[in-house]
Amino acid sequence: MNRIEREKLVVRQMIAIYCHRHHAHNDNILCDDCLDLLNYAHRRLDYCPKGNGKSSCRKCEIHCYSTANREKIRAVMKYVGPRMIFIHPWSAIRHLITEFC
Ligand SMILES: [Zn+2]
């Protein structure tokens, strides 16, 4: 699993946990808003021109995340981040958290 794939997986799990706790309709189905956010995040990871070799999104000159979506991602990570430590090694989520929080 490369870095992009791993980050997609982590983002999906984060949004799923957040949605379940905050919007919770069904265990395995995201609400429309969260589905949008997930698709957006995945699309941005796919399109990132820095690809797997990029050092940091923060240093990247191309700001992929729009302000609105960045606020949402930030809320998700702030809430879910500390809880993810019990699911993933810290190194797997550190990059995502430092990028958006
Ligand atoms: Zn939701």
C-alpha cells in the first residue's frame, strides 16, 4: 500500500467515525455531507501533483483543499485524531493531522 492509498484509508475511517458519532444514521453509510467530504479528500489526494514523493502538503504551493472543506476536515481530525491512535500507528495519521490542524 503506497502513501496515497494509506492516507485515503485513514481519511475514510476518520470521516466514518466522525459521521457515526455526530450525524449517525447507519453504521456503514456516511451522510451526504460526509460522503461529499470524503470524495473531495480522495479526489485531492489523487490529483496532488506531488504524488507519493511529496514531502508535505503544507509546503506545497498548490492549495488543494478549499477553505470550507478544510474547516470540515479539520473538525474531523480534531475529533477523531486522538481516537485513531488506538487503531493506527501514530505515524500513519500524523501527516494528515499536521496538514490540516
Ligand atoms: Zn456525516
